[in-house]
Amino acid sequence: MVVSIHICSSFSSTAAVFFCCIPYSRCQFVELSEGRFKANFSRNFSFACFFPNSQKEKGKKFQNLKILKYKLLLSSLYCNMTATDAVALKLDKSAKIFVAGHRGLVGSAVVRRLRSVGYTNLILRSHSELDLTNQSAVKTFFSIEKPQYVILAAAKVGGIHANSTYPADFITINLQIQTNVIDSAYRYGVKKLVFLGSSCIYPKMAPQPIPESSLLTGSLEPTNEWYAIAKIAGIKMCQAYRIQYKWDAISAMPTNLYGPNDNFHPENSHVLPALMRRFHEAKVSGAKEVVVWGTGSPLREFLHVDDLADSVVFLLEKYSDMGHVNVGSGKEVSIKELAELVKEIVGFEGELVWDTSKPDGTPRKLMDSSMLAKLGWEPKIALREGLAGTYECAFHVSVVNSVVDSIALMTDSSEKARGFTWEIP
Ligand SMILES: *[C@@H]1O[C@H](CO)[C@@H](O)[C@H](O)[C@H]1NC(C)=O
Ligand SMILES: *[C@@H]1O[C@H](CO)[C@@H](O)[C@H](O)[C@H]1NC(C)=O
Ligand SMILES: *[C@@H]1O[C@H](CO)[C@@H](O)[C@H](O)[C@H]1NC(C)=O
Ligand SMILES: *[C@@H]1O[C@H](CO)[C@@H](O)[C@H](O)[C@H]1NC(C)=O
Ligand SMILES: CC(=O)N[C@H]1CO[C@H](CO)[C@@H](O)[C@@H]1O
């Protein structure tokens, strides 16, 4: 039986790090800053999570650590059975991997994924420790640290408003970051680099679903241009270094992503987190209705950021070629279906009203991810499951199921509890 445990990022803020001991008897310490952890258990197992007071406590036996008793954490644990297995590893698990942008939605998911499949030697630098737009600082970093692999997930990002208000920042900062990192990675002996972009690199009128080959076949969406041009330059830079230096740089372009670390800002967020926030606020305030713009007919594709991270590790281990690779779920959902699903998950019981006088966006936006499917990767997190986890984490609520209830009870009744046990049916 494979059990999937999902731990919310909100609990690992500050310096605290989670350690989970699974299973109890073998007491493996798994460092889980946040995220999804999967393990295959064939017998009863126990599980406990801790907030050590400092990194130094990492090695200590867990009896000495303070047991986490926050109900919030417990409410966001859930257990599930899936038939998926971790990607088989080919790289040395102690390989030195630099994840650039590890605090962002994508970078943090990549770090979780690398850790959960056993990579131990990750190099992470916050913006204040290393300014990736500073060429000399980046060179010095690479010359000293000499990472073997690089995942480039750092970028200046933002919604429509930011895109059109700060075009100079979007193009310049993104070009600087990627140029500095790609060039230094090559010069200081990195074996392989994975560059991450976004589906907005494709022309506005690209055929649907959008194949990789439609890159540079038409005009871009004007609000995205500045960001998109930088990302396209990044793909081309990877290809150019492949050709001239026989250097292994690859690119992956994910579709619309969502996940617990998303931006839930009321004005400045994408459609999915915005919907989630509005339904949540309506539920809390007891509002009678939520009005959503448009007819709900446009079709969109969403991918959980943990699935993206899984695909990035897959590509790092298995893919080495010129072409950039689309990463999508391949599943289209109408905005209407999405809104209804979010409403149900949030548990808002009022009306969902469509304001059809407001414009709909592009009718359809779906990536063609058949190339990645042919390589042997497929997404694993269903939209409903992913949304429920995202909602629990982002809004600190519990989408209660019986497993969660019994765990909460057990731990609440005794602070000294050493953990709790799930029975394998
Ligand atoms: C889980 O472990 C059991 C026993 O070790 C094995 O028979 C089963 O195939 C494993 N399942 C998966 C999905 O790896
Ligand atoms: C699992 O737990 C149940 C109930 O606590 C117990 O009856 C059973 O023997 C356990 N199974 C194993 C393999 O330890
Ligand atoms: C860039 O980094 C170097 C250290 O490598 C530092 O001396 C310099 O002040 C930085 N430049 C800017 C503009 O921050
Ligand atoms: C704006 O830029 C980001 C990069 O943060 C991109 O992902 C997004 O789709 C862009 N466009 C709009 C219309 O928000
Ligand atoms: C709690 C939870 O995530 N349950 C899911 C477990 O997996 C099955 C099959 O994938 C889903 O139907 C459940 O909703």
C-alpha cells in the first residue's frame, strides 16, 4: 500500500523544519520542509512530525524533540492509496544540485520533490544571499560551490497588472538571471541544467492543443510579451550552448500551475487562487452569492506544482535533447466546472452567479504534452485532490475525512503522544 502524506508549507515558515518518522519502528527521519511524501507500507505504521528548535536537532532521536501538536497541521494531513511509485533514480543521490529560486511556487516544489526522492546535497540561496541579476556574484558563487546540476526556477513573476506596469523589469531581470546562471553553470563545470519557463511563450493564436513546434510562429499575447521574450531567449540560449559547447541544457515549459504556495492575493492572483479566495471569503462571511465574470465557457488546463516538480526531476534524470518540453496535465476543464469544483471543495453553500456581461478570456488554452507522455511521464495528482490540498494549506482549514479526524483526536488527547498509527487494511 502506498500512502501519500501531504504537509502544508505554512507550518514550515521561519527556521522550523519538519521531520517525519515513518514508519515508527524503523524511524527513518525524512526531512520534509513541506510537501508531499510518498512511501510504500506493507504493515501498520506510525507517523510523527516535529518542529525541532534548530537545525542542530536534526540528528537527535525523536523522543527528545517536541512533538508538533498544532491542529492545523493535523487537519492538513491526509492519507491516500495510489498506485504510483517514485521515479527510479539514476543520478547519484549525493549529487550537488543548485535550485535557483527555491522560495517560489515552482522552486519550492522542486526542492520538496528532490528531497523526497532522496537527493541530499541541495544548494539553496535566498535572494538576499545571492542576487542572481549580479553577474559577478553569480560567477563567484559557481566558482566556489561548483554544483553539478542546476534547476533554474528563479524568475521575476507577476500577474497581468505587474506584466504591463513593469515591462522593463520583466524583460531585464529575467534576461539577467538566466544569462548569468546559464553562462556561469556552463563555465564552472555544471553537468546539466534544466531551464523552466511558462506556456505564455507561445503565440496568441497558436493551434490548440499547443505543440512545442508552435514556438516563434506568431505574435505573442501583448500583456505577456516582455516576460515571454526573456523566456524564449532562455530556451534559445540552452539550445545554443548545446550546439556550440556540447553542453547539456534542457528546457521545460509548464502550463497553468497551482498549489499551496500560490499567490492568493485578492487583486494580483491568477484565476484559480482568486476563485478559491472569493468562495472562502463568501463562506466565512455567510454571503448569499459569488459573482464570477463571463459565461464560464473558456477551457483551461491546470497542473499541480508537485506534478511539475516530479516532471522536472524526471527530465533531469532522463531527457537530454534540443527541444523544449511542454508539461501539462492534458486535462481541460471549463471555468464553469472549475468554479463549481472550487465551490464544492470550499463548502460554500450560496449561489454561483455568472456575470455574462463581462468578457470571457481566450476560449481555449491547452498544451500538447504528448512529447513528455512519449518519454514516459504522466501527471499523478487529480484536480480535485490537488485543489483540496491547496485549499487546506492556503486557508488553514480542514477538508475533513475520517482518517484526519481520528489522528486529530489521538494527538489532541495527549501532548506526550509519540505519534499515531494507521492500520493497513
Ligand atoms: C508495496 O510493497 C509491497 C510489499 O513490499 C509490494 O508487493 C508492492 O508491489 C508495493 N507496491 C508498490 C506500488 O510499489
Ligand atoms: C496492525 O494493528 C492492528 C490493530 O492495532 C493489530 O491487530 C495487527 O496485529 C497489526 N498488524 C501488524 C502486522 O502488526
Ligand atoms: C555584485 O556582487 C559583488 C560581489 O560579488 C558585490 O561586490 C557588488 O557590490 C554587487 N553589485 C551590486 C550592484 O549589487
Ligand atoms: C505575466 O507574467 C507571468 C510571469 O509571472 C506569466 O506567468 C503570466 O501568465 C503573465 N500574464 C498575465 C496575463 O498574467
Ligand atoms: C482524501 C483523498 O485524497 N482521497 C482520494 C484518494 O484517491 C482516490 C482515487 O485516486 C480519490 O478518489 C480520493 O478522492
